[in-house]
Amino acid sequence: MKNKNPLLEKSYDFALQTVSLYKRIVSSKKEFVLSKQMLRSGTSIGANISEANGAISTADFSAKISIAYKESLEVKYWLSLLKDSDYVTKDNANKLISQADELSKIMFSILKTTKRAK
């Protein structure tokens, strides 16, 4: 996906990595529940950012970014759980957790700026 929106690009890349990790967990570890939750929240971030870009109002934009922000927090939970239950290596999980953190910080900053603009 080539877009001029850095946040959308980062979230899309994160979603691709989440899908890749999900496929590895399912095929090698035969784990289907926790990994599915990780997949859902990890891919939802970019989907909500994409919806925010098409928002019809500032309130709509803030609501979609807020949902994406919460999904970025949720995916960190699932990644930590998968790591601590030995379904994912510490390095793989920490890399994605760090990327989710970066997305969270960007979105939190956007939410603060949007709130001040009201």
C-alpha cells in the first residue's frame, strides 16, 4: 500500500506483520484463540485509521482514531500474552509491541491536537 499518510502506511505495515505472525502461530504452534484476537486487533488499527481519513466531521475523525488507539493498546496485551505463554519468541513479540507503541503515541498525539482544535 503506497499512501502519502505515514500513519496509515505504518499501520498497514503493522497489519501485514500481524497477519504473518498469525499464520506462523497457527501453522507451527496450532494455537487459534489468542492469535485470532491478536490478528483482529492488529489489523483493526489500520482499518480504523483508513475510516478516519474518510471522516465526515471532526467528531467522526476523533472517534475512529480513538478506536484505532484502543486497538493498538489491545494488540500489545495479546502479544504480551502470546510471548509469556511461549507461543511467540520474546524478540518477535517485543518488536511488534514496540511498533504498536509507536502507533499508539502518534494516535494519542493526534487525539490531543484534535481535542485542542475544537
